[in-house]
Amino acid sequence: MANKFTKEALQSLKSVGSVAPSSKFLAKTMLKHIDFSSPLVIVEFGPGTGALTKPLLSELSESSLLYSFELNETFANQLDQQFADESQLKLIIDSALQFDEYLLADGIDKVDYFVSSLPLTLMNTQSRNILLDKCSDYLADDGYFLQYQYSLNSYKRLKEKFATVNVDFTLINLPPAFVYVCSNLL
Ligand SMILES: C[S@@+](CC[C@H](N)C(=O)[O-])C[C@H]1O[C@@H](n2cnc3c(N)ncnc32)[C@H](O)[C@@H]1O
């Protein structure tokens, strides 16, 4: 899995944004902020080879839904095969920026958790602002926008969009990663 990821990453470094998939430790650091005990709508951005998708699916309660948006067709086709039996997963080969169109079509107007692996610092400013504004609008009152990054450079940007931004960290990832835990509540 790591070899496939690295091959794609080297071809499209700007959109993939890292050379290795996230470690189990980073997945745990992201997912420990999710309360899986009730039915949830979760939107994942950039599942790649499924490092976060797999543990998300294994924790989801039966009536929950996971929308995963992946731009890279090689990754998306592989995920499609890997998770073909997972009825809770809606895998969408499109940009994260279009997520609201797909939710609207399914009559969903609130998201409990966003789980984002997007390389925020490599995105153009306008697209990043549009996306983060949409996420903040769609976030349920008790929901969270979870985003990992390899630096603290995104703190200020996220603080402009969300009332509360806390930062978690894991050393055991290549490279070590910060997890931003954002909400609309003070
Ligand atoms: C850093 S990789 C993370 C992969 C995986 N989630 C992990 O943690 O190992 C970022 C992923 O985001 C995808 N991506 C980049 N821009 C995107 C966009 N606008 N919409 C959807 N996916 C995007 C890339 O193709 C890549 O799979």
C-alpha cells in the first residue's frame, strides 16, 4: 500500500501532499476525537489509500454514513475495490470542494465530523477559503472539523473560520503530525 501511495505521491506531490500514508498512530490521534456512539454523518476529504477510511468504517455504527471525496482516480479505484462491501461508505471521485452538492442531493444539511487529510498549505487561497467556509456552515453544533498537517502553519487560517481550534500531536508518523480539532462552539 505504501509503495502505491508513494508512486502516486511522486507523480502529483502538490495534491497528494505527503510521500507515505498516515500511520496507525496518526489515525488513532484523529479518530479519538470522534464519539461513535450515535448515528453520524462523517465527511472525509482525501482518503488516499484508506489509512483513515478503514478505521473509520470499523468504528461506525450501522446507521451512520461516511462520504469520502478523493480526486486521485488511482486511489479512488483501489478504495472502490477494497471497500466494495461497505454499504455505509459513499466514495465520490470528485473534489472536496463539491461536497455540499452531494450532501444536498441526499437531503443532508449537517455534518457531525469532517475528517480532512487535504494538504491545506498547498491549496490555493481561494479554494481553501471556500472549502473551510462551507465546512464551518455545514458543521453540526456539537460537531468537529478534524484536520492533520505537518506544521502549525494552518492554525491562524483555521482560527479565522472556527471559534475553537485545539491542537493534538503524534510523533509516530512520517513526518510527525499535528491534528487540528476545530469547532464552532467557544
Ligand atoms: C496527504 S494524502 C492523505 C491520504 C490518506 N488520508 C492518509 O492519511 O494516508 C492527501 C489526499 O488528498 C487527496 N486530495 C488532494 N486534493 C483533494 C481535493 N481537492 N479533493 C479530494 N481529494 C483531494 C489526494 O489525492 C490524497 O489522496
